[in-house]
Amino acid sequence: MKIKNFLKIVGGVLGVILLEVLIYVGYVYFSYDRLADQLPAEIKQNAVAKEISSNKKYSVTTFNIGYGSYSPEYSFFMDGGKESKAYSKESVLTNVNGAAKTIQNVNPDFALFQEVDVKATRSRGINEIKQLSQRFPTYSRSYATNYDSAYLMYPILDPIGKSKSGIVTMSDVQITESTRYSLPIETNFNKFFDLDRAFTVSKIPVENGKNLMLYNVHLSAYMKDKKVQKEQIAKLFNHMEVEYKKGNYVICGGDFNHNLLDTSSKIFKNNQKEDYTWLQAFPKKDLPKNLSLVKLSDVKTPVPSVRNLDKPYEKDKSFVAVIDGFIISNNVTNYRTNVIDAGFEHSDHNPVKMTFELK
């Protein structure tokens, strides 16, 4: 009898666990809903200037702020590290404000940000758009969702939870229009972990009647299907080419999640025995002839724009690369482009700045 009772108890416990698993799987499945393609992005108009000029130098930055979680000692479980969430609300506020201050010190005309959480378990519920906006009160702002997931129960002992995050474009000139375009994602189970990938296009008038089309993008990182990865890039490239053929100026900045340097591991003396599958070569050969990947001004001793998160950051020891940068059309002149050495103090990325002129 004792054995039978024990087996009943075990069976009951297993039944409850199975039921909870089924309920959770159902919750994730039925809560899945991608945003539609080509939606207006949210604009907040604060800038006074209404247009920019050709034949005048401007600057633009791009910075993946890592949703305020990645201080130098932080490692991330999906890269082989430990943590899944920010250490505390205080650390998120410190990192977001520190990242914003880094860009403030550069004083760009335009600033692109990625991985800006609106409300997420991983960043302790902090509204990071609000934090950025307080640092750039005279800039117009465009925001669009780039990642929106249900509550994810992994890792089991410290779940990353529910996340809503996006891309933010700041402009010291009024943004007349901003549109969010959905990017292809995997259609297998991985779709639940890579929701709502997108890029935004913000229109800024130029005095000659044309427009600067300012793209902000954060491509997927943990993608196994290379076909979908190529489809993401193809959609982005094709859209930029269409805008250029309309007579507009095109600048695309962001986190491309591709190696932008041909000799990255050699330059940074990375351990090339390690297999970092997230770091693929950027497909420069697929760029339309009127578009080009901007080269860094310092190619011999460049500063890396990203570190791997398998362990806490150690200068000259951690695996690093350049995956953040800009693509421009051939009617835009690049004067200088460099990664700003912020020491990965407030993010797993360093920002990149480009000084340019519209022909």
C-alpha cells in the first residue's frame, strides 16, 4: 500500500508539472503576435530646426546600449556567461544614463540607439526611452518596437522574463516622418525568442528639396537559419536602394551583428580557436552599387565596438570585434568614422561616430 500511495503522489506531482508546462506552452503560443509591416513609428517633436543643408558637415552616432544591463563585470547566459537580468534597478539607471552621457559629450546632430527597453524583466522594469529623452530634451525622437516577447522561462532558475524593447532615433532637426519596417525572422520555434525584428526610416528635410533618409537597424544575432539572415539584409539593402533612386540621401546606422572588419580577429588578437557563430562576415558584395559600407578612419589600430559576453570584460583578453557602423549612399561623403573608446563601461558595445556631408 505504501508503494502504491508513493506512486500516486509521484504521479500526481508529475501530472501537475506536465499541466503547468502545457499551460505555459499554450500561453507562449497564443500570445505570439507580430506587428504588421510598414507601420508609422512614434515621433516626439522637440527640435526647432526644420531642415539640414547640403555641403555642410554633420555628425551621427550609433550605440547599442544593451538595455542598461551590461556593465564590465557582467556576463550573459546566451553567450556562455552567467547572468540573465540586470543586477538591479540602480545599475540599469547608471548604465543608461552613462551611455547617454557618452553620446552627449560627443554632441552629434543625430543619435541612433538600439536595445532600449520600454518595460522588461531583464532591465528591472525601467523605461529607458524616458531616461534617454531626459538627456536629449531638445532633440526630436522616433521610436519603434524591435523586440517583444512573452514571459520566457529560461534559464529555469533565473528566467529572463518578459521583454519589450526598441530602437530610438534622436535628431536635432525635426523628423517629418518615421516608418517601421518588419524584418524576416525564423518560422520555427525560435520565432518566439526573436519577435518583431525591424528597422526604422526617419525622413529629415534638406534645403535642396531632397530628404535625408536615416535608417536605424538592429539585425538578429542568435539566428541559425542563414537564409533568413540573408533575407533580413536583402530587405534592408533593397529599401535603401529604392530611396536613393528617388534622389534622397541614405544613411543607415546600427548594430549589424556581422563582422565589419575583414581581419578583425587578427587586429584584436582574438583566440581564433573559439567558435563564435554569431559573428559572420558582413556581405559587402551584396550591397547595391550605389551603397557602401563606411570604413573606419583608423584601420590599423581600431577600437572594437562589441565584446563577447561569455565572461566579464578584460581589456586585451576578451573576444572583441566591430559589428556597429554605417552604410551610406554615394551622394553622402564620409569624412571620419571611428569607434568611441568608452571601455565597455555601460554596455557590451562602444558607440560609433561618423562625420559626413551631403553632396
